[in-house]
Amino acid sequence: MPGVPIYLETFGCQMNELDSELVRGQLLRLGYSFVDAPEQAEVVLFNTCSVREHAESKAYSRIGLVGKRKAQGERVLLGVLGCMAERDGLDMLRRYPQVDVMCGPGELDRLPALLDAARRSEAASQAERVALAGNRTRRSAVLSAVQDDLETLDLSRAFDPDAEGRRAHSAQVRITRGCNKFCTYCVVPYTRGAEVHRPPDHVIDECKRLADAGAIEITLLGQTVNHYRYEHGLAVTVGGREAPQIGPGLQAFRSPIPEGKRVTTFARLLQRIHDEVPAIQRLRFVTSYPRDFGRDILQVMRDCPRICRYLHAPAQSGSDRILGLMNRGYTRAQYEDFVHEVFEILPDATLAGDIIVGFPGETDEDFQATCDLVRTLPFKNNFIFKYSPRPGTIAIDRFPDDVPDEVKRLRNNQLLALQSETSARVHANWVGREVDVLIEECFTDAAPARVPAGGVELRWEGQRAAAGKRALRGRTAGDLIVAMDAPSGAEPESMVGQIVQARVDRSAALLLHGSVLPNTVAAGA
Ligand code: 5AD
Ligand code: SF4
């Protein structure tokens, strides 16, 4: 398909961003090209998210716009990828006939064939244009883990340091697909299927190749990243090589590794990447599940200087009753114990999370318990969401969505204000300290940095950044955002992708202001 222009838009989470990057690499290698505006494209792809209704509505409105173009006679091929395709299934084709191709998140390796079929003939059959896992995902999970074609997609990723659409210094590597937790509100276990862990050697090989291509920061991705566990020596291999493996039951985290078994735990995986890929200056991971987060992981984080002491570990609620209804499997006290253990072993750690307000049956008292949690624990930020009933989940079937939207909105705003106070306290603690900052952006005060964080857009408040003067924005190892004037005499654009040392001069709710220390471009930068 030489040169066929594609527009690819991604909705939702980091997992989707990585999926889009892999899809893009795969299609570029096949000769497609990518454009920045849907109007310039012959193929429009939406990589969609089903976690909340809002994300779905946005995608549907985009699908509607493409439908209008097609109704006016334009020849454009529309593909819906990701969780919405998987969740809606063939129903989407009936309701939105403008959709030509559908591809679930577990089938993305098949996308080129689907596009090819749909482009060659408008009469291509549904089977040629649609790839969804359907209920196959869970029924034959063990089999699908072994024959995991998606693994090919991860393994065949392009390692182009100049790849458009990817900040070459920072990359993501998947270690686990899917999720086995079944939190009652969440659609992910249904759309992304059962938890499957990638062989450690595949992960390490990918990290090495990304480092060779210039990456200095790697973020390991998994829905519950600390549940990573790979048992070696199992009979199921592909061509003599280790294959992806279905996740073990939770019991595996509660008892010691049986004698004679060789297991790569998450702690061991972190240690291996740290030791075997020294060019990676920053190794981070998301998302952590607050239960079964072993002390061994915290000890490895303490002992390995290039592992970031940053945890994104969603609490979701501060009320035991709501946590129970959510099927989170921990109490508020257990969450607090976990956080205290984190700070006992890693005193300079930073903590972030997610919270849902307005879960069915959430009373004022439940909400106050959540407020209390946000007030008392040192969250640097929390992503706060209004509960959104999702078709197919346990919650939508069992619990009526009885918190009025207005109450959800009020609670959301109240919690944002409270989080902002907590964030301000956490950020103020860093004033006067020296930090390493990975520079991500260079801007002028006429075009301030726009950083979405916890739903809030930050604005650079540089006082010295007179009109036209260059400023820099980056992140500490703990994921705190730092804005700084570009040092005089430096070529600020060339500092993007480097780690510099800075002193923190002052703080705002979600932002630190610092100064680059002279002659302190850190090692590896
Ligand atoms: N409604 C609102 N928020 C949700 N999340 C997941 N499912 C829902 C839902 N149905 C939030 C959780 C999760 C984050 C990725 O999205 O907080 O951690
Ligand atoms: Fe969803 Fe819970 Fe799995 Fe996270 S752990 S992806 S919230 S089911």
C-alpha cells in the first residue's frame, strides 16, 4: 500500500498509546504513511477506550463525522480498533454502517490483513474485515497465551530513534496483557482478556533494543504490574522458546515459591532490567495494584538507583464498604499500611493514584472517608473519575447507579480541591532540594507548557521568562513536573531528552519551579 495516508487517533490509557505505536510501526513498514488530520487521510483509524462512557461518546462523535464524509461521497476507509470494538462487537457494524474494519485490542497483529481486504474490495466479507476475541479470550486463555500472536506485534516493534509520534528518549514496554481482577466497575478484564505475562527474556531484549535506539527512560506497563510472575520450565513453549504465560491465581502471591520451581517475580524482573540494561537511566512502571505488592519489590527499588521511586497505586475509595462492593480485595487500613511501608523503605518516594466518586450506594459518609484518605496520605496527585456504569460489568448488573449526576459532580469538584491542597503540601516538601529532571519540552512564555495532570492544565508562571525567552519543562524521577528558565548560553532545544540537575526554588499545587544547576548535565544525558 505504498504511501496510502492514514490518520490514527488514540483515546484512553498508556496501554492504548503503546498499542497505537506498535500498529503505526507495523503499518509504516508495510508502506503506509501517516498524516496529522483526518481530512487528509484515506484510512481513518480510531484506537478506542471503553473504561468510561465519556471516552466512548467522544469516539462515537468522531465516527459520526467520518460517516458524514462518506455520505457526501468521499472515499475513506474507517477502522475502529481497541476496547470499544471488542465491547460493542458486531452490534457496532449494525449501528454504524460507516465502519469498515473492526479490530479488538487482542487482535492488532491482524490489522494489516483486515485493511488490505477492505481496501481491495468493498465486498470483502465481515470475516475478512473484523477481528475480535469475543468470548474466546477467557474460554481458551491458556491456549491463547501460548499462541499469542500479539507477542509477535510487541516483538516486531520498530526501534527507530527518530520515529515520529514517539518521544525517542522515553519508551513503554508491556510486561503483562489483560487483567484477572474483575473490579466490579471495570470493563478491562472483558475487553483485554485474561492476564498473560510475557517471558522475561522478551522484555529485557526489548528494553535493550530501545536503549540502543536512544531511549533513556522505560515505563513497564501492566494493568496490575506488580502481579507479574513468570514460571520457567513449563512444558508450553513455542519452537523451544519460552512463550507468554497465563497469570497464576492470587494464592501464588501469598505463599513462598515452591522448592524446585524457577520463577521470575516482578521484583526479579525489575532487578534484571536494571542490571542488564544500564543505559536506561530511569525505569518506571504502572499501574500497581495496592494488594500483594511485596516488600521484595520495595527493597529492589531501594537498592537500584535507576529504578524510579514512584508508585501509581490507585486506592479507588477510602470507604471499606465501597471497596468491598468494588471487589478491590483490600480495606482502607490495608491500603494505609501499604503506603506506610512504601515510605518506610523509600522515604523519598512519590505516590499517585486514581479515585472513583459516586460509585453505586456511595453515601456522604463513604465519600467523607475518601476525603479523609486524600487529606491524610501524601498523594502527589490523584486522577478522579465519576463512576460510569459500563455494560457487561458486574456493577451495572448488581448495583443501580443511584448517585445523582449532580452529586457526582459536586463530589468530584470537592475532591479535586482537596487533592490540590494535598498536592501543594507534597510539592512544597521539595523546595530547596536538588533533583534530576528529564527535559521533555522547550517552550516560550508566549506558548506556555500545557500539561494535563489530574484533569488540570498547568501553566508556566515564570516571572523571569520575559516575552520570547525560552523555558524548559521536565519530570523528576518521582514524576513531579518541573518548569525552569533555559540556562543562558545553552541551546534549549538540544536539552530535550537529557537529564539535568536542578534546584527547586518554589512550588505550586501541581508544579515545581526550579533552576538548572550549572555544569550538571547528568550521566547518560
Ligand atoms: N467508571 C469510572 N471510572 C472508572 N475507572 C475504571 N472503570 C471505571 C468506571 N466504570 C477508573 C479507575 C481506574 C482508571 C483507569 O479508570 O479509577 O483505575
Ligand atoms: Fe480494571 Fe481492576 Fe483490572 Fe484495574 S485491576 S484493570 S480497575 S479490573
